Amino acid sequence: MGEASKALPSAEWVRDLLRSSSALPYDYYPEVTAEERLEYALRQTMSSVESPSAHCAVIDHEDRQGLAVTVPLAWDSDVLGVPAGRVTVFMFSGVDQETTIKVSGELACSVRGQIDELSLQHVSVRLDARELLAAQTLERAGFEIVDGILKFSHALDGTPLAPTDLPGIQIREATKADIPKLRALAESGFIYDRFHNDPRLSKETSDRLHGIWTENAVRGKTGAGVLVGEVDGEVGGFFILAEDKLAKEVFGKSVGTLVLITVGKAYRRRGLAKALSRESLRWLQARGNRWGEVGTQLANTPASSVYLAAGFRMAQTSLSLRYWSPGA
Ligand SMILES: CC(C)(COP(=O)(O)OP(=O)(O)OC[C@H]1O[C@@H](n2cnc3c(N)ncnc32)[C@H](O)[C@@H]1OP(=O)(O)O)[C@@H](O)C(=O)NCCC(=O)NCCS
């Protein structure tokens, strides 16, 4: 399949390919220099390339270059109940439009080969929405769009944010005693995400995945912390938080993320999600993060409205695609 070689690329070769990318991480922050973004993308890409379980395809001709990396995902395979993986790198360039289209097709063909070699059934990929050519190429190779993501950002430099003061609403850090209630909220709260929107996955599987994810976050196995929102002393919602350590390492400015929120149906439209968002930003600010980011699905206008009301601004958009192998 395709003309790709499996030899690992050098960092210099990857750096040159990244230079032609139309969408480097954090390119919406003018405070991050082009060299810092390139270094971040290089470290991220090389860590994928060098991961022991990765399958890597390199296309290197005079007029066209491409790199794709596919990795199996143990946690996703476990919770989805099928061998699952992710295409962590999919980038290419050519001297003109014709060769770019040619190399993207060769690369997509190699990805299909990697999926077969790894015996994967459920394979995800996230692309910046500006990389439409890559998304279209992957669609032709059998991937389907299952989600679109809007990413919002809030600057955390300058004056400390004021605490939220809403009658009856209290925000605090989660403890292990919260796990049963938070799991119940997580297992009934989501409808718009890429799992619930995937016709190949049952609602039960997607609900359970969110429950396990939330429990792992409270137990400190994933993310940086969890904030719980109470209404009149009752647990009504939560936000899982994370921090990007690579950003801190590479450009000395740490980026925090508000990863996953839900508010129980009985507690909605009382300002709880907005309060959780503001307090999450304060929590991240107190830990020295320079920005707070949050993403939501294109269809999730309630969540987008919450983030805009909490002071976030639009930063970036991306597409999620998924390949389902019929024969694994
Ligand atoms: C999205 C969600 C978290 C909002 O929680 P919430 O506590 O009801 O939101 P808030 O009360 O803080 O709303 C703040 C503002 O956001 C907007 N908003 C919230 N829900 C809205 C809705 N369903 N439709 C339109 N606007 C909405 C409003 O402007 C609202 O202010 P207002 O009530 O004064 O008009 C909640 O609906 C939910 O848990 N949904 C399911 C899980 C989910 O989608 N999570 C997001 C994943 S990214």
C-alpha cells in the first residue's frame, strides 16, 4: 500500500516538514513565537514517532514529503471494547497542488495499512479545521467526520480573577467521596461528544466511558484536578481540569484546559456552569497558567454560550474523524 517507508525520520527532516504546516499548535497566541511553536510541534511529533507502539509512515521524494503516525490506545480499547487507536500525526507537503494531493493520498493509503497491521477497529484523528485537504483525503480513505470542535481561550495574566459570588452556589475541589455522584452525573450528562455521535458505539458504552474518565480524574490518574459545583449543598456538576506540561517546558508559559463539564438536568440555567468555568479559570491562574482553554462541539450551543458568558474568546476550530474497520 502506498510508497511510504517505515524508517524513522530524523528531527531535522520533521522540522522542515513542520515549517510548511498551515496550523501549528498555539498559533493563535501572538505571545508565543514562531520558533517556540515549531519547537513545541517538533517535540510533540517526535514523541509520537518514537513511541514504542507507534507505526510510522514516511514519504520522502524530491517533490513531496509526508509523515503519518498511528498508535494503539490501551485505555480507549478497554472502555470501547474494541481495539482502538489514534492517528497522532498526519502531515504532508508538495511543490505544487498536484503533488500535495498525490502525497496526501499516498499517506492516507499508508494509514489504512497501519490500521490493518495494528489490527485496529476504531481509529480517531483530530485535525485543525484549516487542514481541510487532509480531512478530505482521510474521508476518501474511509474516515468519517464525527465531530467539530470550537476551542475558546481566556488570558490569565494580570490581575487575579475575582471569586464568583452567587447565592446558594459553592465551588470546591472534588474528593474521593464524590465519586458515586460524579459518575452518575457523567453517565447521564453528555449527548454531543464524538462518542455519543458515533453510530458505531452504543449509548451505554459512551456513557460508561465518561463515568470511568471522571472517576479516573478524581483519583488523580488523569488531568490536574476536578472542581465540584454545589447548589444549596447538593452536588450539581463538575469540571475536570488539565495542564499542558510541554507548553511550560518549551515556551515557559503554561496552558490550562477545562476538559469536561456537566451540570445535572435539575441544576441547569442557574449559573452553575458559568460559576464552574470562572472558578476553574481562577484555579488555573493560581497555579501559574498563562491561559485557560476550553473546547466544545459545534452543535453544543449551550456550552459555547456558557464559555462566552464566562469571558472566553474563540481561538481555534478542528475536525474529529473516525475510521471503523469492518474486518478487524
Ligand atoms: C452546557 C451546560 C454545562 C450548561 O450548564 P448550566 O449550568 O445550565 O449553564 P449556566 O446556567 O451557567 O448558563 C450560563 C449561560 O449560558 C447560556 N446557556 C446555558 N444553557 C443554555 C441553553 N441550553 N441554551 C442557550 N443558552 C444557554 C445562557 O446565556 C446562560 O445564561 P442565562 O441562563 O442567564 O441566560 C449543561 O447544559 C450541560 O451539562 N450539558 C450537558 C453536558 C455538556 O454538553 N457539557 C459540555 C461539554 S463541552
